[in-house]
Amino acid sequence: MSQTPGDGKHRAQWASSLGFILAAAGSAVGLGNIWKFPGKAYNGGGASFIIIYIIIVAVIGTTAMLAEFVIGRNTQKNAVGAFRQLNKKFSWVGGLGVFTGFLIFGYYSQVGGWVIYYIVSYIVCPGRIFADPKLFFYEMLGQNGFPWLGAIICPLIFMGLVIFVITKGVEVGIEKINKILMPSLFVLLIILTIRSVTLPGAAEGLHYLLTPDFSKLNFNTVLMALGQAFFSLSLGMGIMVTYGSYLKKEENLVKNVGLICTLDTIVALMAGFMIIPAVFATGVEPGMGGGFAFVSLAGVFEKMPGGPIFGCMFYLLLFFAALTSAISIMEGTVAYVTEEKKMSRKKATAIIGVLTFIIGIFYTLSQLYASIKGIWFDFANGVTFPAFGDFLEFLTDRLLTPLGSLTFCIFVGWVWTTKKGIAEVERDGTYTFKLKKIWSVLVKFIAPLAILTILIGGMVFGLALS
Ligand code: PHE
């Protein structure tokens, strides 16, 4: 029986290889796959975007994921402890990741709460959603008063579930829940994809997804694919360092990276085949902005036979995806606090929960202010501040996660050295890492360069990366 981290001598470990793969895939498969990817694939030219995305995941995503796993498995520590052990001067690299996770967790649990609100609403009052999807969404955000349900109660339920799983520990909590939720997610995804592609008029959407239009491919779409790949694979926050640290020494890291990246990409592609044909078939305006999953999709479910049932299934799918990712985000921070600050797992989750919940409330409120009540702050005519929510997303998705991946790759490539990374993969000859030379070049040069391009592109040119 393995123990939870922070209990002293023993450290937690995944009970099985499959359990680890599902937990890491559960982290990777999240809101990013199901609602961000289809929109980007649509805007980025369909098949041509998909081809570029797959190449990026296969070449750069796998490289960066392996870099995180070797650090975690080698040190058997949380993100901060791991870097500190390998080189004292670099513990801030892990700290940056943990801090990013802390911020992301705040808004991820708010959106998770909204998803719960929609699951229930599709059962209880689908008619109200269909009557005016936009109004329904804004009411949840608190258009007519304080958003008790949207910003407090539903996110609290979501966060409570995450905390419940985390306090149960790695093997009994995280591993078990992923073993149940991930297969369920696949079943729902298959049902919804079949529903979508068999709708009359879906062929046009399928054609769009399957015929490459390279004229839509430009610097911006390639950057968009890069940013999406890093977010979707949960890279840059040390989560894969933490999950890798619970791995047994005899595990084959390269094989695991391959499987996790493949699973994550399959889910993203299936989500594309679930949403885009349905959008074409029902003639809904495919503007894929932030409110797409909550507002525009209502039009799709309204026109679809059995719409409310499929709507409910869709939000259940989103819920499973969001829950398993949120668990991983919180685990990254909890592992740090329990191990480095010697706090009990329960206390750590409670403190992190409260602090991130406060950040989250501001996120929802700012969405409301930004979208309907104008700007977030308006200091007497003139000085205006960007909406807090947009700022938070910009800070985490565009700035901190790429920065995290960049520093991880540079650390493994140049500071700790790829020689030690390869030795960790090969485990004294237990495995042969056939692609070790290629990986070295990728982790030292290609991945950092690519990430640097996303970072600069996102900041200086404000390219459409989200
Ligand atoms: N990969 C998750 C998704 O696709 C999001 C995430 C990012 C989770 C970073 C953990 C760390 O939604």
C-alpha cells in the first residue's frame, strides 16, 4: 500500500502503469481539448491546422513532456524540491510552475462550476437555455445581482470534489478516480461524435475537417497550434514533474510519453469531429470565442433531435475532463506545500482551496463586468484596466506556462544535461532510448526556440493564441 506524500518517510506511488497513464492523460485531457481545440481547428483552416498540430505534438510536445518526467522520476520530489535537489540555484524554476498552477486553479474551478450548472440546467430547464442562451449565461454570471450560483455555489461543489479526491491521496484518490472517469469520458465522446456526424448536413463539416486548406496556414496559426499543444499536454507547470515523481523506477518513460500524447491528441481530434460537423449541420454561427461552449452550442442542441439529452451528456463530458485536469493542477501545488512546508495534506488542500477560490470569484465577476457591464475598473473617466479574468488568462496561458516549459527544457538540456536525462530513461541499460540523439537536439535547441517564439509572438504581437 503506498502512502500519501507528506506523511514522513514514505512517498506515494502509482499502483499500476495503466493508473499512471490514465491520470496523466486525465490531466492533459481537459477544457483545452474539448472546447479550445475545435475552435482553433475551425479558425486555423481545419485539416491543415490539424496536420501542423499533430507534427508539433509529436516533435516538441513529446520532447518537453519527457523533460518533465525525467526530472520528476529522478528526484521523486515535487516541482520545487526536484529542481532544488538537482541544482539549488534553480528551485525558482519549479516555484514558477507551482505559482502558475495556483493561479490557473482559481479560474479552472470557476469554469468547472459553470459546467455543473449547465449539466443540471439541461436536465431541469433546457427550454430556458434555448429561449435566450446569452441571457441564460449572463444570468449565471450575475447579471441580475450577485452570482451566487455561478461564482460561489457551483464552483464550491466543483472544488469540494477536487479537494475530496486530493485528500484521499495519490493511489486511492487520484488514480482511482481517473480509472473511472477517463473510460467514461471516452464512451461519452464516442456517443456524441456519432450523434454529430450522423446529423443531416454534417458532411460539410466533415469535409472541412478533412480537406487541408494550406492558404489559411500562416505564422499566427502555427503559433496558435504551438500554444494549444503546450496547454493541452499540461506542460510548463511542473505537473508532469509531480506526476512523474510518483512513478516506479522500472517504468518505460518514452513509451508512457507516447501513449499520453496520443490519447490527448485523439480526444482533441474527436472533439473536433464532435463539434464542427454539428455546428455546420445546425447552421449555428461558428464564432468560437470564450462563450462558445456555453452560448453558441445551445443553438446546436436546440436544433438537434434529443438535444437536451445530448446537451447534458456534453457538459458531463466537459465536467469529467475539467475535474481530472483540475485535480492534477491542485496536486502540483499540494505536493509542494506538503513536502516543502511540511504541512498535512488536509491542511494544505484547505489553505490552497480558500486562496484560489477567492481568485476564482474575481475571475467570474470580471467576466461579467467585462462582457456586459463594461470594463472592470474605470477610474473617473479615463484610466481603465483590462478585465481581471482576461489578464489572468493572458498571464498564465500566454506568459507563465510557456516560460515554465522554456526554463524546464533549458534546465534539462543545458544545466542538468541531457546525458543525465538519457540515463534516467535508460535505467542502466534496462531500456534503450533509440531516439536519444534526436531528443537531445530537440530539448536543447528546437523546443526552446519554438517556445521562445510563442512567448514573444504572444506578448509583442498579441497574436491570437488563446
Ligand atoms: N491540459 C489541460 C487542458 O487541456 C489544462 C491544463 C494545463 C492542466 C496545465 C494542467 C496544467 O485543459
